[in-house]
Amino acid sequence: MVRSGQVASIAEAVDAAIGKARRAENRKALAAATTRYFDQMSPETIAEESALGREMASAGSGIDFDREI
């Protein structure tokens, strides 16, 4: 990374590598937690979550986000 000019020093390269590893670990932990959450849901709760998702998607489809800025 130093040779290619991506970072100025070995310390910055180490920091970048550690940051990348932490992000990967955090994504893996989040994926596992999300899987556990949905695996433990009752069929009724899953139906409610699905209905809520459909309603939110429908409500959001009428918003022009470019004009909201």
C-alpha cells in the first residue's frame, strides 16, 4: 500500500488493514445476529413484518427523494 501510494506510511497501512478486518468481523456478526433474529420469529410475526415491509415500500414509492433535498 505504501509503494502504490495508497497510504503514506506502514502505520497507515496497518491501520487500514485493521479497519478492514474490523469491518469484516462486524458484518459477519451482524449477519449472524440478523439470521438468529429471523430464525426465532413466529410465523405470525413474520407475516406482520412482511406486511409492514410491503406498506413501507408502498409509502416510500410516492416520495421523490431528489426533490426532498
